Amino acid sequence: MRIFFRLVGLLLVLLLGVLLWNTYRLPSRQLTDVAPAPEIPVSDSAVLHLSRAIQIPTISDSAQKDTSQFEAFVQFLENSYPRVHQHLERERINRYALLYQWKGSNPDLKPILLMGHYDVVPVIEGTESSWTKAPFSGAMQDGYLYGRGSLDDKSTVLGILESVEYLLGQDFQPERTVYLSFGHDEEVSGLLGGKALAQMLEKRDVKLEMVLDEGGTIKTDGVAGLNQPVALVGIAEKGYTSVQLTAHGEGGHSSMPPAKTSIGMLATAIDNLQKSPFATNLGGTVGEMLRFLGPEMPFMQKLAIANLWLFEPLLISTFSATNSGAASTHTTIAPTILKAGVKDNVLPIDAQAVINFRILPGDSVQGVVNHVKAAIKDTNITVESLSAFDSEPSAVSPPDADAFQQLHRAIKACYPDVLVSPYLVLGATDARYYRRLSENIYRFTPYQLDEEDLKRPHGTNERIRIATYHKMIQFYATLLSSMAK
Ligand SMILES: [Zn+2]
């Protein structure tokens, strides 16, 4: 018996040794040798430009009938950025999508492309009076500039243009060609903007060193238990599909119903589906995030991340505790539409439900359909894919690539106290259309937001801190001058 306890004790000591050894060996992935970026003298005109841009209501609705605002915006850019329009070649695709080319002196270097969109979502009727400043006023108060588009995504478009205008004023000549692409319908699918722009570059056989689109932000209140600002650089985005389930009943009088009406069958199917969630996966993008942030975590978390072989279930339950955490570790299932019945005493014939899925990289649209069929186990229910907005999950862009390192460097140069981490974009961006143009597609918007601010894009009181906007211009100028030289 004593030998047994000794053996157990020895094993425990060994285990502890292995755990500590792995924790100790977990290398930091943060760059530490980055010199601070030079301050850029941002003129008042830069902020006024953004204010003016917000006052042009380039609202994307599905019909997008009022194109005069889009024309006005294109003219506004021409007037506001004279050097850009003198030195860069500009093309208009489908009239309002814009592609700028800043020719580099060395054709052997693959070009980079910075992108954004200048359309905005509407303001929900009845919420206008809840805004501190009117949503299309571009008004400033207490160091903030208010308005629809101030975060999503006019600050990106204008921040990029300000930085190029500034660099041109410094006689900067890029060695590497720089493309800027600005879509005008991102909020309603991006088909005429982002997609058309990407297809045109593809036709010209352009291969890009890097694509940078909107995406993750600098989360000032940290992520995953880290109380430190973290720059979240999207290295992949989830796919999208919706599936329609139809249960077929016989109809008739509700006084003599069958054991299960079409509504009952459908309800069972949805219940079965929700009881069969997609597998949770801590590899892929989340794995990369753990590699970047794990070493910076407090000791116990670091120990768990360094020893995933033992603590994976614990980490999975930590991720699953929040909706956003769960969404980044598996394909999500969201029933969104239910249709059946017309009258309380009439049995419905067909009952229909639409289920929306956001697909984790590694899964696929077809995989989702197969999963649904297997989970509902009812051949009387028709399963149809609604393919209108289907998109496969993106490839995962490597966080070890030189382009990512350059991005990492530019972030650290402008925001020295920030940790950098890859992450998975849960929504969809126009960047997905560029998948054949580059292996290095990153989704990152260089502004600082906290959890509370994340409700502002598409919500009420969208606003940007003016000092943050200055930093965005500095970031783009830093990135361009290091990557394009
Ligand atoms: Zn956006």
C-alpha cells in the first residue's frame, strides 16, 4: 500500500513538472523591438473631412435608389484629396466602387491592397432622437465625432486617403505598388463593389502580398480574461448559409388532429437540431489566438493553455460560457424564421423554418446540410439550402507570414502597450471576395473600442474619438511607409 501511495506521489510530482515545464517554455509571440512611429502632424482639415463625409448619407438599402449621394461622395473625395487624385490612377467600377493604384517603382514586388467601404446602414426609424448628435450631422462633442459611418467604415476609407495624401506631401514614392479599393454596397452584399473590384483584379492576374480590410479592433478592455488592450487581427472569417426546413402535414379540421401536426414535426426537428451542436474546436484560428495570448496571461491561465492536452475540456467550457466565445469555436445554429398556420381552428399543411448557420473554417456549406439531415432524423421533412448568400468559410491566413509581422510591427509602433493576436471574424466582410488574390488576407481596423462601444457600429450613437482617428491615420501611414518602401 505504501508503495502505491509513493508511486502516486511520484506521478503527481512528474505531472506537475511537465505542466510547469510546458508553461515555462511557452514562448511569447509579441514583438518587443519596435521603435515608436513618428508623430504625424494631423491637420484640422483631416477631422473636418471625416465630418463632411458623414454628412453625405451614402445609405445602403437593398434597393439603393438614391445614387446622388454616392456621386456626391466620389466628388467629395476628389475635392478633398487633390494629391491622391493627381498621383494615383483611379478607376470607377459599376460607377461607385473605387480602385486607386499607386504605382510602385519596383514591379518585382507584389502589390498590397488596403480596402474599406463608404456605404453605411440606415438609422432605425424612431431612434434618431436617442443620438447625442444627429446621425448625419458629423457634429463633435467632448472629443468625439458623431455619426453613422464614423466607425463603420468611413474612418477607414478616409484614414487611408489622409495617410496617402500625407505621404505624397512628404514626396514618398512607394517601391511596392499600393492598391486602395473602396466598395459602395458592403452593407447589402458587396456584389457590385467589393466582389466586382476583386473580380477585376483577378482578371488582370494581380497577385497581392497582402489585403487589409476592416475587421477586428483594438479591444481596450481585453479579451479572454486579459485586462490589457488587445489588437485583434482577423485571419479568417466564418462562412454563411441558411437552410429551410419544411414539414408536410395534411391540413383539415383542428378537432381531429393527427398525433403530430406539421408544426409539431417541425418543432421536434428544430429541437433535435439544437441538441446536435457542431463539434467545438480549439484548433485553427482560436488555437492561433491562444498561442499569441496564452503566454501573456496570468499564471494559471497560461498553465492551462500550455497544457491543452490536459486542460482542453476546461478551456472549451470557458469559451462556451459566452455567446461570442462559443461562436468562435464552432459552427453556430440559429433558427431565425418560423412560418405556419393561418387560423386557430385549421391544421396547417406546411410548416417552415429557416435556420441560419455561421460556418467555422474547416466545415462547409454541404457539411452543414448533411449535418442537418442527420440531426433531424426525419425523412418527411424537406431540407433545402437557401443559397442566395451562401459563402464558404475563408481560408486561414498565416499569422507567421511576413505580411502579418509587418502588420504586427505597425500596430506596436503606433500602440506600444497593445498585445497583438490573430482572431476569427464572426460576421462577413468584403475581404472574402479577395480569397484568390492573396494568401495573406487580414481584417483589422486600427481603432480602440471597449465592449460597450461594440454596439455602436450599426447601432445608436456611433462615434469615434477624434484622438483615435488621428492614430488611425498614423497607423496607415506607418504601415504604408514600411511595407511599400
Ligand atoms: Zn463595415
